Amino acid sequence: MNFRTKEQILMEQPSIERKIEYRGNKFKLVNTVHDLSKGGFEDLTCYTYRNESEEELLLYVSKGKIVLVE
């Protein structure tokens, strides 16, 4: 396995807001998962947001840029 140091992880992660507004709905950050692969991208971080009606918004981030949104 290829392990990254805490410093590497912190340098690679963008500043993510704990609360965001997306398409008129307000979402709150509820979970973060590191080192995922999806859609041909490697080393992704997935930020899971949820609004009051339990809808989820998933942001997949690679090297400080959002690459996928579900």
C-alpha cells in the first residue's frame, strides 16, 4: 500500500465549507471519505452533504478541484 502523510493529505485538500447552497437548497457536510476511485479518477475525496429533506449531494474532489457531482 502507498500511504500518504498527514501533511500531504492536508496540502491536497481544498477548503471545503461545512454548509453550502446548491440549486436553491441548503446542505450541511455530514461525512468525508478519502482515497476513492470513481469515473476514471484516482485518489478522490468524497464530501457528503445532506439537506433537511434528507437529499444528499456528493462532491468528489481531486487535487483541489471538484471533478464529479452526484
